Amino acid sequence: MFKNYLKIAWRNLLRNKSFSLLNILGLSIGLAVTALILLWVNYEIGFNQFHDNKDRIYQVYNKYKVDGEIWTWNSTPKVMASVIKKDYPEVEEVTRYFYENTFLFSKGDKRIKSNGTIVDPSFLNIFSFPLIEGDIETVFEDVNALVITEKFAKKMFGNEPAVGQTVTVDNTDNFKVTGILKDLPTNTEFNFEYLMPWSYLKQKGYDDKNWGNNSIATYVLLKEGTDYENFSKKIETLRENYDKDAPDMVTFLYPYTRSHLYSEFENGKEVGGLIDIIRLFTIIAIIVLAIACINFMNLSTARSEKRAKEVGVRKVVGARKNALVLQFLGESILISFLGAVLALVVVVIALPSFSELINTALIIEWTNPWFWGGMFSIILITGLLAGSYPALYLSAFKPSAVLKGTFNKINTLVTPRKILVVVQFSVAIILITATIVVKEQISNVQDRKLGYNKDNLIYVQMEGDIEKHYQAIKSELLDTGIATAISKTNSPITESWSNSWGFQWEGKSEDDKTLVHRLVADNNIVETMGLRLVEGRDFDLKTYPTDSTAAILNESAVKLMGFENPIGARIKDNGIDWHIVGVIEDFVYNSPFQKIEPMVIEGAKGWFNMVHLKLNPQNKTAANLASATAIFKKYNPNYPFNYEFIDEDYAKKFADEERTEKLASLFTVLTILISCLGLFGLASYMAQNRIKEIGIRKVLGASASAITSLLSIDFLKLVFISLVIAIPISWYAMNQWLQDFAYKIDISWWMFTIAGLLALVIAFITVSYQAIKAAKSNPVKSLRTE
């Protein structure tokens, strides 16, 4: 019997090639989209899950109440790790992790810049980064020990043995390679090619005991059997005996395995993070697959008249309903299988482009049994889902009715087929609207007043001998006309690397814990960045030597501090009295989607990490960069001249939103394509079903345009109903999305108008092809007797 059903299913596919092709294409697109999204979801869910001790690893977090709101962050003081290890016997291991740094490694003539970090020796006991060479117990015994990855060993030493080799770091200290790590998997939050021991940081004098310096990550491995809930309550009061400035700050442990997906906190409570995006795209995958299944249902039930007599005859000769259901489900699973084969080809072809779009290197694990198990499960579920309604619908026909030809009611006001079309286009309109809103939000923020001039502005990291020769480099760049202005800062102008609630000014309340951002600059910061002065002046150390302790406030800082006449007023920070010499307009330095917060630009008494150069616009950019490269290499020969354009740096701030817009556009196009495939098939069937009516109308004088309108109007009504349903849903969804941004657009009526018109036009074009074809057919052929 199974062989018989398979033969019938195959013959039906071949007999109705156009409908079969539409079904297979629709399902293949839906399955391909679902597969791509699930590959990404599986990758993200698998983040940080490969460690042997993953269920016992926790990261140390802090909570502190500021202005009635509880702030949560995961950076900690360096001294905290030793206190945890000493005071809490439930802790098996603890390690500090100094956020990644880039050092220059030299050996002979070879110089390589690489990204790595400094850790406690226990790091390799807590996390499962296996050593290929070296002893885990001794690799960090020496203060100048260096553990590197396979990849870095290959870059640095080629095919030579790496262990035992000596390299120079930043042209100052020699390190000996004591171990080789297996390359890090892609789904880890860590990003290093080398590890140095914490004792080296201590030797360099950077291991402070300041409880207010939250600058590193701290990870804890609890002993087997430790109750996490009880221990969390116990460690909450850790700072009471050690932190004099914030004894009521709460310390807590957060499960390491959750940190990637649940990274956002609101008022001290976990509220989500990447998991929200994963859920959203999982829903999109389900919706796209459901739309493909709806197509199958529509096309299958539309062809009910052709299958009705077959069902009637089978029932007359004794076929049971269950057998007919199994037959039709078998046909559906066969189509699902063929669609899956085509979908797999599409996924293989599209995977590199999709990986680039989401900025994640996805791979298909062909040898993983879970992959094939999931693949066949999706085929089976899709086949059953898509074929369930047609199977029940077709198997329910009464033999007496179908053999008389009286079973079908084409013009019923409400049918499941019409409902399914409305659902399809409702989803399409929601996605079109979402794409428009996201695109408008990005465009609106990109057009936002920036507050500084990013054109021809670059920054260079202060490394090697740049600081020692800064004045010579600056003079040569200015004298040769390569740059028009230069200023040292502690961070790029596009970011804030320092902030504090410890600023003091006259009239400040003791309870005021408002964060004030801190930028440090030596000279001509306003001129170099193109900032806009509201009052006062720029830093000018040559004319005003006391400008080393001068400060410039942005407008938000003036408002916070309540200065009516800020010029000449004083504020205190880090034990230094800063006198205000200028006020500038607010400028965007962090996320352009959020409000601008108070900022103080402090003078040359501070510290520096970057050099900003305003390149001369009179020269070609390439010529400026070539000349600047020569000058920097002259004074800093051991380091490559690496620079970043501020306009490119700023553009990166839109990467996540632009990625969302591209994905929304992609899924919108695919949803519309799937919907149009189904609509095309339905229009074709409906035109065939009414072919005699069309012939009679043409004989009686109806024009082709009138017939086209007649055949199209029913489908356009369904799209209009979809529009009515989709508008409130899309308004609510996009309004919720916009709530995450302080600087946002208002959703306007024209967005829904464009979405609706686009859906109507697409539907009309899809349907009208079949309608025009039917309207132009020869009525003589359609009116002939069978």
C-alpha cells in the first residue's frame, strides 16, 4: 500500500507540474529561511557552553542605588579577587581578567601586533581552554611567562617550535613562551591570542588596591555542591568591611552561561539582552515557514475539484478516511522533502552572505547527527503542518456530492483559503512597515546634529615612542601643512572611556550620584574637533600655562551643576581643582540614539591615550596619510602607523540597527515572494475555474480590462482586509521597539500608506498576469462542450 501511495503521489506531482513547482519553491524558501535563522540561534545559544565547569562558573557583578535607580555593572576592583578567595571557603578558584589589550611582539625583524590579556594562573583551571603544549600547573610560574594560541604561534614562529622561544613585548620586556593553547572556538566571549600572568601587572605597578577602581572582570568557580542562592546572599555584603566609599554597594554572582544572552539589567533586575533578538528571529522563522505552509494549504485545497472525484471513487470502493488522510499527508511530506533538498542547496549558497550580514561565521556541521535529526524533524513537521488541513479537507468529501459535482462552493463569503491569504498579507504588511520604520529611525539619527566636525579627522593610538616625541611629531605635522590642528585625548572623540559621580562643585547635594563623563585634552581641543563654543575659549597652553588644570563643560554639565556664570567657576575631580574656561554645545560621543549626558573636558594635567589630527583639506587625503605615515615612522619606527577615521568610527555606531534593517528587508522580500507564489497559483486556479464565465462575458461584449478587474477585485479585497488588521499590530510593535531609544522618530500615517499601497500593487501585479491571460483567451475554446 505504501508503494501504491508513493506512486500516486509522484504521478500527481508530475501531472500538475506548475502547482507542484509553486509548492516546492514556496516550501524551499520557507525552509531555507528557517534553517539559516536556526543555525544562527543554535550558534548564539551555544555561546560559552563548552567549558567543563560551566555550571559552577560565575562572574562578579555590582549593584548600587543612584538617584532612586539601581545600577548594575560587571567591572570590579583588582583587589576584590584576593578578598573573595580569602573570606569565602565555598570558592574553589577565582581569577581576574584584565580587559584585552594590543601589544607589539618582536623577534628579530618580525613585528606583530596581537590582542591578548593578563590573568591569574587559575584562569586555565576555571575555563576549558586546553593546552596543546606546556604544563597547566607551571606555565605561569615566571613573571615573564607567555602562553599563546596555535594561530599566534604560527604567525610569530611559522613552523618552528614555539615553546621556549623568547619575544620582546612593546620593545621593553622579554617574554618566554611556556605554553601553546588550542585556538579559541568562535562561540566564546573571550578574544585573546596570548595570556600573561598577573604577576607581570603587579611588577609594572598597575595592581592597585583601590576599591573605587572598577576596571577588570572577576570570575569565580564555586566548589561542587555549593548552593548558589545561599552563597549569593552571603557575598552581598562583601564591601562592608573593605570599601569605605561605598560600603552599601551590593556584590553578587551572575551565572557565566547566561551572560551572553541575558546581558541587560534594569533597576537591578535581569531584563533580557540578546535573548530578545533570538526570540524575535525565532518567531520570524516560524512565521515565514508558516506562510510557506499556508501556501501549500491554499494551493492544495484550491485543486480540490480535481482530487474530489478521486476521493469519491476511493470511498465508494471502500477506502477509509484514515487511509485517505495518510495518503495526502504522504504527498505533503514528499513535497516537503523535495523542498528541503532545494532549501539545503539554497542554504549552502547563501550561508557566506548571510554570515557576513549578521557578522557571525556560521557553519553547517555535516557530521553532527543532531543536524540531520533536526533536518528530518523539520521536514516531517512541515509536511504534517502543511498537509494536515488539505488532508482532512479532501478526505471529508461525501462520495454522493462529489460524484454529482455539487460539493464545491466557490463564492462562499468566508473560506479558510481567504483567511489564510489575509494572514499571509497581514504578515507581509507588518514586515514592510517595520522595514520603513527602522530605516527612517536610522536616517533620522544619522541626520542628527553631531556637535563636531568629523570630516578629515583621524586618531592614532599613543604607543611606543609617540608620547616621548609628541611635540616633534606635532610640530612637523603642522609645519608641513599635513594637519591644521592636533590634540591629545584620553579616548576617541566618538567614545567616553571615563566617568564618575565623584565630581564636586559648589551647591552639589551629597545624595547626587549623577554620572559625569570625563574627556581629557591637552590643547586646541575645540579647534581640532570642530566643537562649537557657546562661551569662553579653547585650551591654549602657550598663552595660558594654567590651562593644564582648565576645564570645558558641555551644556548638559552646566545645566546639571546649575552655573549661571560658568566661566571662572571651579569643580573638583581626582583631587584637582579645575577652573572652567569654556562652554561648548552638547556633542554626540556615545550612542547617537541616546540623550547626551553631562561631560567635563579636563586639561593637560590628565592622562592620554590618543592623538587626534585634523588633516589639511587642501591636500588629497592619500597624500596627507602618506606624509603622516613617514613622520610617525621616523619618530616611532618600531610600530606600524595605524589610524582610524572619525567618520568611519561614527558610522560603526549604526551597525546593529543597519543590520536589523537589512534583515527586516530580506525577510520582507522573502515573505512577499512566498505570498506571491501562492497568490499566483490561486489566481491561476480561479481563472481556470471561471473560464466558461469569462467566455460568456466576452461573447456578451465585456472588455479585457473589465474582466481583469473582475478577477482581481476579490484578491485586492483580501489585501485591504490584511491592511486593516496589520496597521494596529505594526504600530504597536514598532512603537515598543522605539521605546529603547531616547532619540527617536514618531510613527507617521504615511508609513502605513506606503506599506499598504506596496502590498496592493504587488498583489495586483501577481494576480493581473493570470487575469489578463484569462481575459485574452479565445471564448470559443472555453465554451466548447467537454
